Amino acid sequence: MKAWRVHKNGEPREAMRLDEIPDPQPGPGEVLLRVRAANVNFPDALLCRGHYQIRPPLPFTPGVELCGEVLALGEGVTGPEPGTRVITPAALPHGAFAELVVVPAAGVLPAPGALDDAEAAALHIGYQTGWFGLHRRAALQPGETLLVHAAAGGVGSAAVQLGKASGATVIGVVGGPAKAKVARELGADIVVDRHSEDFVAVVKEATGGRGADVVYDPVGGDAYAKSVKCIAFEGRIVVIGFTSGTIPAPALNHALVKNYSILGLHWGLYNTHDPAAIRRCHDELTRLAAEGTVKPLVSERVAFEGAADAVQRVADGVTTGRVVILP
């Protein structure tokens, strides 16, 4: 089969190489899938660079999630049946940017029937992260104000849709007019172009000076530093990641005197600590997809040969929504 592999860490466009390797075979507790669609995530770029919290041995195949078709079951696995369409995280070092993958059966979930392959591939990690961040960690309530950074990106776009689904007023922060248009189409009530507007002033004006009840921050850096200036009494800042490349150092005395919470979210830990919650979340997301309340914004469907360039563009922050690789 063909698979994109990283033999030496670096920028995705240079580090990823298309190789011909032996077809994988499922072992005990595993499932063999044909990859139908693989969603590109910012962690894929970090993996290529060697900057992710997980550093798989070289060479490895990036790609952390996919929609696939079950081909064969390993020893001890009773389902799903071959031919079933599923979504799942990949099992590094054997990632999703390949024609075939082997994954643990425990992480395989039925693909929502309301979504096509590319949309289904984009539903899992980003939307699960959004759901756990907004509901499990921040306890977002109807009528509250949610501030979403990078609102036109893959993670942010999911948070915008989930925030609206929960009855919140959503303020989206983006970089540039094109991304502002996307955020509005996603349903954000107010959109701020950080290149030309001060989101702190906009949030204060929109909330009558109260501030945002929940801040969803996958960016870090300046986005975090300014968010604490417009956080409400008993507000919650959910730290998702650091696409800006700068990890902020919170002033805990500021959190004390303004009475707000700083919440970290590492969604992958729920696979170990509470896997049943992941299935419950998947069932809820499947219901919302069937209703049309949430629908991943797939901005690009890229041929398999273009995977390295696609990961590079996501790394460079020039894409909107989700970019999906189609083997």
C-alpha cells in the first residue's frame, strides 16, 4: 500500500514522503480499515516537526483521525462487521495518511449516516474536543456569552457550532475578511477581525461590560493575554492548544482577584480515564448531525498525492474549516 511517512522531522512539505510499504494486518483486539477520508489536524504538523507531546519513532505516518471501511477483524474482535463505515482516531506511529490502517477496536465508532466520508472524518477529535471543553470542563449554559478564538479554523469552527447548539451567544475572533465571512456563515453572532478590531472592546460592548462567560482558546499567546481582560465574573477560560506557537504564563494573582477559572483540556486522556464518556459524546454529536445542528465545514477535499502540501497549509494557518485527504 501507499503511505505518507516522516523519516526526518521538519516542516510537513519537506518531511512527509510518499512510500510503498507492506499492507498491515490486524492483531488481537485490532481492526483493519480502508481509509476513506483522513482529516488534517494541527497536531499533524506538530508531529512532523517533532513538537507534539507524542513523538512516534521514525519513520512514522502522520494523520490522527479518519473515516474508514472495515476490512477485517483481529483475534477476539466481534464487531463491527466488514463493510461497516466507521470513524476512529489513528494508532500512531501508523497514522491515517495511508491507504490502509490498523486501529484498536475499542476506539472505533459508527460513522454518522447524515455525514459523507470527509465530514465524518472531521467530526471526531475537533467536535469531541469542543463538546468536552464547553460542557464537561466549562459547563457552558444557555444565554451565556462564548468567545471563540480562531473561529474559522478546524477546532474553532466546531466550537462555534456547538456553542450555538447549546444556546450561547457566540463571539468569534478571526484573522482577515475571508475568515470573518466563514465565521458568520458558521453561525457566530458577532465576528471580530483581529487584524483591524480589538476583540476586548467588542466583547465588553456586546456584554454591557460584563465580559465573556467562557473563552475557548486553541491559540494561546496574545489571544490568551487579551482574553483575561474581558473575562466575566466566574468566567472560564478553556485552554485547548497553542497554534500561535507561544505558551502563555498565566498570572494567577489576576485569576484570583477577578475570580475566573483556567481550565486545561487534553481530550485524549478521556480514552484512558473515561472511555464511556467518549461514546456518550459521540451519540450526542451523531444526534446533532442528524438534526443538521452541527456539520463539519470541509473547505477542501484533497487528493492523496497532495497530503504533504495540505498539512503545510494547515500549519501555516491559511486554511478555513477542515482540509480532508481522500486516498
